[in-house]
Amino acid sequence: MTAPRSIIKLLATACAALCLCSAAFAQDNLSVEIHGPGQARMNVVQAQPFGDPNLPSDAQYLNELIRKNLSFMPFLKVMSDTDILGGARLSGPKADQIDFKPFSLAKVDLMITSVWKPGKGMGDVELRAFEVFSQKLLLGKVYSGVTRDQLPEVADRFCMELMALLTGQGTIFKAKLAFVRPSGKGKDIWMVGAMGRDLAQVTRYGDLGMAISPAWSWDGSRICFTLIGSTSHYLGVWGGGKANVYTLPSSTVISPHFTPGGGIAVALNIRGNTDIFSLDGSYKNTAGTLVADSSIDVSPTFDQSGNLMAFVSDRLGNPNVFIKDLGSGSVRRASKSGYNTNPSMSPDGKFVTYSKQGGGGHRIYVYELATDSEKQVSFGPGSDENPSFAPDSYFIAFSSSRAGGRKLYLTTRNGDGAVQIPTGEGEALMPAFSPVVGKE
């Protein structure tokens, strides 16, 4: 595999002491480079939790949640006690209580500690992340009056801020995935957190229809999808509760997608050919044509500016992925060969990911606009399909049959080893990342 071009630089902050009443710290500079596949990963170790004076019974549960979160990060390797001479046992959770030498000898890069203090609920928990080589504090947070039900959120918030320091992005921990699950003879839309928590069913058509191809609105409040009935296709829009269903001027409704402006783009067969249209505010009529020619054009997807749209067209024979500049009208080809489907444009407009059919099944590829080049980022076994860029334009979710039935997996645009996202019983396919709105 070729060495990745992208380098994520860490400009992390360090400080000498944790301030219990504030999240602000004195800052020094630390620089770490993370390259992508084949890189020497950063080693992370978690110390056993401390209690001051007593350790809550569920304190270890928080450690497990943090460990699971970190295991999704391909540039981190979570180490165990047995990797450390004498185990990962400390005199206390603060820098002046830690002998960093055994951890340095074991090539540990980051150390995470926790200490519980009396308070409401389970108490107050202090979480710290240290850079072992410099023995300095990278991140320290206090979460007050924590209950057991809040522990997943505590783990997500701490890991989100740690990843923001390491990569400049931590939104993956706040993102959700809509996906499709078979339901009797039909299919329904479900959603789940990116780390596999908070699983919830969105639609309940069961045997009555197939809800497929979900896509989120850019404010994260709605999901549009295709609803396949017994005789026709419909547009579905869910905004909480029961989804609204719209009849469009076409018996085929393919791959609807919200535009950044709040509208919906969708492929319809109106003139005896499948083209891509924008809909009016009623979601019942077309308002404009985005792509129309003698070929079949489907699967629109946009960057967050709304200036670029990727789509699939068979204008050159096999289906290929193209990118249209909606301002100038210019179109460029992204995929370089083969049979390509299901594009997802990165929110920052720098990449497009898609599924390419090859020997043995489909594989996920990423096209980089700046270099006009594509590369393979998934490698099976089985078939890898329906990629979706995360809001950070770095992580990619996709569906794969590598373990038998289709499940969801998480990788990166660099092609790091994929990690399965828990989605409960049954198959999971057609993932679609939500945006993350507001501050991290």
C-alpha cells in the first residue's frame, strides 16, 4: 500500500496542574504526527481508577467505556496491564504521583487516569490524559454529580476533547448513523451512535414497504429516504414521530439527499430517463434540474458549502462517479475505472468515497479532488458497500458482509483497519452519517 499523503498534526496543550473548578489550563506546545495506514500507532494505557476515599462500584464501567471509544481510533493502540512491567498501577492520578519510567520503557505514549470524589450521584470524577515522554498533562476534566446513566456521555465527551487535541477533530463521538435493517419482508430505518450506543428504530413499515437510502438534513433534524411500496416509490421525510410520505411525479424515486440549503435533491424518471432534480418546499414537485442528459444519473451528494455535488452516471458506459461544480456547471470524473456506485462527498469538499466493484466483491475507494487520484481504503473479505463520510471528513462508515451477514464498520479515508460498529441483532446496511451542529 502506498504511504498516505495526509498528515494529521497534533498541536496539543500541556499544563502542570489540574484546576478543579475550571477546564482552562496553562499551555505548552507538543507536536506529534499521525500518518495513516502502516503508521507506528500511539500507545495508550489506562490506569485503574482511584477513589477518594471510596471507589464507586461502577467506576470500572467508565474505564471500559473510554477503552471501547479509544479502540475505534485507528491511530491509537490501547495497551493492557500486562504490557507494563509491574502493571499499570500508580500511587495516585496526578503527575507528581506517577513513576513514568516503566511506561516509557513499555513505549507508552499516552496515559489516562481517573479519580472519584464524594458528590451527588456516584460523585465527581476527574479524568486526566498525560503525555508520557514529557510527563505533562495534555487534558484534564472534571465531571460533577455523575450518575451511572451519564457515564457513556462522560466517556464520549472526554474522548471527544482528547481526539480534538490529537487530530483537530472530535466530532465523531457526537455523530449518529442512520441505517437500514430488514424487517419481515420489508426494510426500516434505524439510528445508532457512531460508537454503537443509543440504538433506536426510526420507521416501522415492516411488511408494508421498504425504507432505504437514508440521508440526514444538514441541521441534523430530519432524515429523508426512499419508500418502496407495492406499486410505486415514494419520498419519506422523518423529523421525529411518524414519517411523512410524499408522492412525486415519477414511479421511481432514487437516492434522495438533503442539500445544505434545506432542500432535497433526488433522481426521478420523468421524461423516460432518470435525471437528478431539486424539489420545491412542498416536496411534491420539482423545482429545478441538477443533472439531465441521455444517460442515467443518480445518487446526488453534496459538500457543506453546497457548491459541489457528486453523483453517479453511466454516460461513459459503466457507472462512474462524477463531480459537478454547481456554480460553473463544470463536471469532472472522479472514479477512474470499473463499476462505481453510492458516492458520499466529504463535508469539507476535498474527497469523495464510493463503492467499486472488483474481483470478489465491492471495495471502498476515496477520490481526492486536489490530486485527481483515487485509492482503495477497504479490503474485504466479503463485499464492502455504501460508504458515508463522517462530519469530520476523516472517518468513513460502510456496510460489509466480511463476517457473514451485513454489518456496519468504521474506517478512515487513509484506509486504516476497519472496526465493527455494534448495531444489535440483524443485518445493517446503507449507513448515513449525521452532521454535528454547533460547538464540540
